[in-house]
Amino acid sequence: MIMNSSKIIFIFVLMMSTLMTISANNWLGMWMGMEMNLMAFIPLISKSKNKNSSQAMMMYFLVQSIGSVTLLFSVTMNPLVMANLNFEELWLKEMIMVSLAIKLGAAPFHWWLPNVMSNLNWPECLILMTWQKLAPLTVMNNLMSSPMMITYMLITFSGMVGSFGGLNQTSVRKMLGYSSINHLGWMMSFMSMSDMWYKYLIIYSLLMSMICYMLNHKNIYFLNQMMPSSNSMTEKFMLTIMMLSIGGLPPFIGFLPKWMAIQSMISSSLVPVMITMLVLSLVTLLYYLRMMINYMLMYSTMNKWMKFKSTNLCLLYITISVNMLLPTFLTLNFF
């Protein structure tokens, strides 16, 4: 993403619109903030004379518009729309949940997310997988005061689609898109029982930032580009650690938010949902390992372990500290 004055303005509006949605005390203010967020993100993904960018921009605009129209219709049907955040009618709450699921890309409204990601560069993919989830998840959290059947349906479908959808993909961007859908199911399950779901989002955003940085640095977009992509064992080691961490394998930090969600589900007597999500997480770990085994075992000319650049050394220290040292301190403060 080339930074210029226009991009900086749009990024600023993108951040301010999300903060506006979070701090709004009525539904129209939240809707307005998400609309400003939409209009700021579309110019960031648009590139002149680029067919893939135009396709992603149009698809994202149409899907988000459908979600916004559904949300606005549901909000205006509530007679207390400007008074409080509570809805008396259950079907209105369910319609709002559907509209937010469309905006988030949660299953079964997920079809647009992998397709949009496959036409974007890694910086835009990172924003779509992390920051763009913050505002709709915050609005969704306002509806979680009482459990609804549609919530558990979205959690289960997101876990299933995010797990099995990435098995037959050769595009790394689509694989991470389906992984994002699976993690979204974990966030919603955490949200239905606790207000600490944002900690899951923070850790997920941290890990995805490091993964997208490394993939963008090596210009990797498909699986066949990963085999000859690096002649440094250090970079292979770092990317492997990050992939295993995002898959939720202990003792890496990616397991910590899932551990928190598991404890919350056990305390809320949602053992069947917990077992389902755990089994589906093993499937996501399968296509992470499918990607990493070829990456680690493919022969290439490589330098000795201690002969790498200082930048790689710095990234190695960051990777190890984030995944090995932070769980010790975070465990003491998160529970």
C-alpha cells in the first residue's frame, strides 16, 4: 500500500469511524459510523487499471450495502430506536444479528470474504481481517445480553465453514480468509458468555500482523510460491511458529484466547459447542500444517543458522518473545 496524503486521510477516517461506532449510544449513530467506515475502506482497496481491485471493491460495496440496509430497516422498526439499545421483539434482534453477520462475513453469509481477499494485497487483507471486524463485533456485543438460537447457529456454521473451506485451497489469501471465519466463530462464542472477547481480537490481530508482514515481505500469495521463496532457515522458522500459533497450538500465544473461550464455555455449560469448536480447530491446524510442512522440508540452498541479517535476527527475537514469553505474563492478568 503506497502511502500518500489521500491514503492517510482515508486511514484516519477509517479509524475515527470505528471509534465513532464503538462510542455511539444509539443504533443510528452505530449505523452511521459503519457507513463512514465502508466509504473510507473502499478507496483504500481501489487501484486504477486493476481488474482484481475493481472486482473486490464492487463485491465489498454490494455486500456491505445489503448488510447496512438490513440493519437500518431493523433499527427503524424499533419504536425505542433513539431511547436505548434494547429490543423488545426477538425477530428484530435476529435481523440485526443477520445484518452484522453479513458485514463480518460469518457463515452462512461468508461467500464474499475469501473472494474479496483473493483480489487484495496483504496490507488490505490485514485491515479486512482485523480492524474491519471491530465495529460490527462491538455492535453485536450489544445484542448478547440474552442468548439466542441464531447466535449458536452462526458460531457452529462459522467454525465448520472456516475449517473445511480452507482444505482444498491453493491461495494463501483464501486460506487465511477461511481461517478468519473460523476465528470469528470463536470470538462470537466468547462474546456470548463474556465481555472479554476483545482480548481474543487483540491477540489475533497481533499474530495476523506478523504473518501478513512476512508474507508481504516475501511476496507470497499461493502455496507453490512458498517452496522456493526463502533460502533462510530463520524466516522459515519464524513463519512456521506464527502459523502454528494462529492455529491455536500450545504453548504458543494463539492458544491463550482459545483457552479463555474454552473455560468460559465450560462454566456456561456449553460443552457440546466447545467440543465442536475444538474438533473444527484441529481441521484448521491441518491446512496450516499442510502449508508449513512443504515450506520447511523443501530443499533449498540455505545459509548457516547464525549467518542472517540483523533484520531477520530482530524479527526472530520478536517472534519468539511474542509466542513464548507473553503467555506467562498474560495468563496472570487475563483470568
